[in-house]
Amino acid sequence: MSLYVCSLAHTLSIGQSQSVIKRISYTNPYAIRKTFFFASSHQELLQFQHSKMEFQPNEKKFINFTLLPAFNVSPVTDIIVLINNEQDTNEDAYCIRVTYTDPNVPT
């Protein structure tokens, strides 16, 4: 996977064995209707409710996702959320830094 510049960073603390539903906002920066596709650098840790969404011009929507239970991961894991256009070109990237709080997570 290539390196991406994250425009936003989020930090979360969760238990290793928890599933947590979260959302982040995204605004279509264009004055035309666009479809965006979502991908994750760690598909085993983050699942999107919808892998693609249509946006009206300059419309803001929430990208809903679930952080899945994590096993054999480092105590602090960075997950990159990729926002791509219809040509699969990266439009934006968000970084979600997850700190696992369970005492049995390897250090």
C-alpha cells in the first residue's frame, strides 16, 4: 500500500475484545454530484457500513464503520481510511489511531 497524507486524525481507546460502531464526517468538496468509495488499511479491524456513497454537490455525510475485536495487534494501531473517486484515485485519507486498553494486548 502506498503512503497517504492524512487530512484528519482521530484517536480512540477501546477494549481489544470490543466491537465499536463509530462515524466520521466527509464533505464532497466538488460543486458536482460525486460517488466516493471507502477502503481501509486494516480490513480485518475496520468494516464500513457502506463501501460507497453518493454525495450531492458540497454535501456533508457521515461514514459509518465498525471497529472489530482485535487480536495479535500492537497496543496502538493506526488505521488509514481511504476515500477514493470512481476512477479509484485517492481523494482523501483519514488516520484513526486506536489504542487497545485490554491488559492482555502484547506490548
